[in-house]
Amino acid sequence: MMKDILFILFFGIVLNFNVQSQCTTLGQTPATAFPVCGTTTFNQTIVPICTNGNLFVPGCSGRDGINYEDKNPFWYKFTCYAAGTFGFVITPMAPGDDYDWQLFDITGLNPVAVFTNNNLVVGSNWSATPNTTGSSGSISNQNVCGTTNNYSGPNFSRYPNLILGHEYLLMISHFEDTQTGYSLSFGGGTASITDPLLPRLLSAAAPCDGTEISVKLNKKMKCNSLAANGSDFTVTTPTGAIINTVGASSLQCGNRFDLDSLSIFLANPLAPGTYKLKAKTGTDGNTLKDNCDRLIPVGDSVSFTVFPLFPTPMDSLTIPKCAPQTLELVFKKKIKCSSIDAGGGDFFITGTYPINITSATANCVDGKTDRIILNLDIPLQVKGTFLVNLKAGPDGNTLIDECDLQTPLPDNVAFNIKDTVNAEFGKTINYTCAVNTIFYTHNGLNEVNAWQWTFEPLQQSTLQNPIINYTDFRANTTSLIVSNGVCNDTATVQIVFQNYLKADFNVSSLVCPEKKAEFKNTSIANSGITDYKWNFGNGNTSTVKDPFPQSYIPLVAADYTALPQLIIKNDFGCFDTITKPIKIVYSCFIAVPSAFTPNGDGLNDFLYPLKAYKSTNLNFSIYNRVGQRVFYSNSWLNKWDGKFKGLPQDPGTFVWTLDYINSESGTRVVEKGTSILIR
């Protein structure tokens, strides 16, 4: 029995040690991180036991079976105001305590991305070495892994590099479930995380009777520097009298450490007029502080106006876009969301044709909004003039503003709908052999008042009905964008000219003796080709589409070029001509000279395979009398000039080898011989 009791106690202790709750304390999650400043030391004295999840560590995760997680963490957020290296030190309050840290770049991301995005880490240290940790300029490791062996590994990592304007999260955790806290200080690197902007009041407004004043600050400031009794502020009347505030609060301070907006409360309403809100030292001994503990100056002030109370009318509607299916109402004062019927029952629409409202939505903050979206049953694609009318909704009232005033009836706001437009266009082509002219037309219906034409290759026009000349008759495209100021449409059409024709033929570029040149007609035309006229450059002509092969008589001991020509004509009466050169060679017999004289006189200066027109995969090598290869080429057009490594070779006999594939027969030929170099 005693053993069972001991086992149960032991199992309960192990279970309690290994199971941790989710973090809920402010600062212990990425979303509620402490804002920190580079000029102050942050002291963390109490660390609740909890965890949020596993973390990826570059070069470390998956090694040694160690599980990296933000165990018993606190998170800190800051922005880089000067790029450079980032130095900081974490000092345990109890000697022998070991803290780990990891730094993330979360610019433009939700802070919880640190648990899923492996590309955010810019530095870390998970060493089991106790006492002080942080970053240093004398360490080479950017990330230090954890270890199953106690007290090993450097407890500092290399300075991370910070980027100007980027936002960062620093996580500090402790693997053990007992800890006494630590201090976090900054310095040593070249980066700055200290905001140079000094704290000030930005603006104030009193939308109702002045008993509540909404205040905007020029930057984030500490929630704990705001006195709840409102003693950080006074209100000065137009006559100079001072009115003390009776309270102050910010909705932002419920789940974070800093605020940039707040509400100030007065005991009594203010008469209409312009007032001044001033900062002063409150009963908490300070004005508002920024995250660097810099104070808003005493006497810093902003003006605000209290207007006579009147109901908030339906005074504005965002101009509808093309074919809208929603309408956006905009109000000068905020409307209580509780007074808005979700089914759209506070409104109805009259006008050119019937429009039904299916629902009404709003983005509510603190139960109020200054915009209401009306959702419609169909997109509005036809021109018309309409009114959004207000009516009493299912709750028995119209809209109620933040000052508890109901918008009276009747009330409405007008809007117009534009027709959708169509960019389809017409065209008429006037054909000539030199220039084709296209007369483009657009009907301009539905109040189209803007045309943007694009014609290939490089022409544009803003006319409704442009006339464009083309000298290139190849296929191209024309695009048109039309607009009536609200709706747009685009049309693109391929332009094909029926009088396009292109003369062309295929023929071998080389003709050997006793061989004929074969011609293949590849001419094209968008309409019928009526005439072909060949001149083969050998005294022969033809008028057929595909002529017979042609013979060419080579000259004695000399190559020459023949210029066969084709002229075609289409049924528009247009012509096109092409000429292609053919090399007529007097010999296609491959041979290597038995001697050559590289003296620069222009005669027999090089050694190479002559007339190797019918060779492929050629290899030609030359060797001296001791068997050393002095020249190699896989092209018969490369020639040896009698030099080796830039030095002229002595007169004598050189051995050459030649192998190639005969391009006509497909057989491989291997030859060997000698040539004499004569100086």
C-alpha cells in the first residue's frame, strides 16, 4: 500500500513538472510583448511558469533530441532606428541561473508567425552555460545550440545585424521552472533601437458635449504612466479658465503595455466653443512617458472644438465604383453599432429601377463606427439615379450616434450609377501594296469619354476613331481601353492583312562538283499566290512553284557564289522578292598538303585539311619529329601557322592525323600522312 502511495505521489510530481499551462500574462506572448528602448535597463523580477510552443533554431533544431520552446518566456518588441549590429546583455539576478534567448525579424507579420515561419530568426543562444548571456562582437556563432551536457557552449552569440525600419521580437526564456528574474540592458553594437521622436500630444476632439475628450498621441507611450484620475491633463476655456479632468483611460491598455490614443473625462458638459487641452504632472508624479521614459513636456497643448449638439445626418456616400454590389455610407460622427439593423432594415433605396438591400455591416471599434456598408442583391450595371433613404428599423428607431442622438426622418443621400462599357471596336482595311490603312471605329455608347488605343508595333492614339497606316503586313494586335470615368473595358483583336506575302525558299548553301542544288519553295501568302518567277543564277529560269534541281558548272581551281532569286505575286497584284547565295566549289575532295611555307607571303602559309566541306566530327592533329603534338583542331577552318607555344618551328617533316565522318555517306574516314614545313 505504501509503495502505491509513493508511486502516485511521484507520478503526480512528474506530471506536474512536465505539463505547463499556456501563457496568459502580458509580456509572455509575442502579441503582448513588452516595448523596450535602447536607453533603459529592463528589470524582470517575476516570471510565471508557462509555454506557448516550439521554436525553430537554425542549425540546431532536430539535433540531440532537444526540444526548443519558449518555456517560461518573456517577449520584448522594438524597432530599428539606425541599422547596424545589435548588442545586449541578460544578467540573472541569482548566480548560476541560465537564460536562453532568440531574436526574430517580424516586419509586416503577425507576431505569432515566430512559431511557424522558419525564416525569421536573426540570432539565438540556447547554451546551458549559466550566468550572463547576450550578444558580442567577439563571437563567431550567430546561433548557439542547446546541449544535453550541462555547462557547455559559449553563452554569448555574434551580434545580430538590424535593418533600418524593421520590427523585432526578442524572446528570453528559462528551461528550469524556478527562477528569480533578470535584467535586460542594451549597448555595444552600432544599431539603435531608441526612437528619436520626442513624445507630444497630437490632436484632441470632443464629438459630443465635451464630457469625453478623445486624444491622439504622436507615438506609443506607457500605459502605466497614465493617471486614471485624469490628473495628467487640464482643459482651458476660451476665457482662460482652467477645468480639471476627473478621469482618463485607454481601451488599448487592456491587452498591451502602451497606447497612442486615450479618452479624458470631465465632470460637466462644455459649452460650444474652442478649448485647449494641456499636459501637466499628474498625481502619479509625471506626465505621460514614452517607452524610453521621456515625458511629454508640461504645458504641451492641442486645441479642440465643442460644437452644438445636433443629430448626425446621412451626409455622405462613397462614390460607387463600376457595377457595385455594395454602397458605403460615411458619417461625420460615429454611429452606435447597436442601432444598426444587420438585415439593412434601417434603409431603403429608390430610383431609376428597383434595388434591394440584403444586409448592412460595419467595422465596429468600442461599439461604434463611422461607416456602414449596404450589401445589395445584384451588381448595379445599368445607368441610374438613386436615393439611399433612412427609415425606422426593426428596433423602432433610426441610427443613433455616439452622443445618443437619433437621426431624424426624413433623410437620404443621392448617388448615381454609370453604365458598364464595351470596348469592342470595328475596323475597315484599305489595301495597297505599299501601305495598308485601317479605319478604326468605336461606338462611344454608355457615355464613353476616353479611348486608349495601342497598335503594334509602336503606335498609340486617344481618338475615338483613329486612322492608322501599316507598312509591315505581318500579323499584329490592336488593343483598346475605354472608360466613362467609372467603368472600364478592354478589347484586343489580332490584325491579319490578306495581302501579306513572303517569298522564301530552302537550298543548300554549298554545291560540290557533279551535284545539283535542290530548291524547296517555302513562300507564304494570306491570299493566293498567282505567279512564281525563278532565276537560278546559272542561266536557267522557271515559273513553277517547285522547280527541278539545278546544275552549276564550277570554275577551274576557284570557288564562286551563285545568286538564285525568287519573285512571287499574289492576287492583290503585290510582289515580293528573295535572293539567297549558293557557294559553288571546284572541289570537295578532302586533302592535306604535303608541304607549306609559313612565311607570310599569302601563299600556302598554313597547314590544314583542304575542302573539307563534306566532313562532320572532324579531328586534325599535327606532331613533330619527337611525337609531341604541336597543333589540334576540330574545325577544318582552323589552320596551323607553323608555331608552337608562340615560337616558330624549325623546317622539317611533321606527321598529321585526320579523322572525320563523311556527311554524304555517313562513313568514318581515318587518314595519316606527313607535311614538310619550308622556311
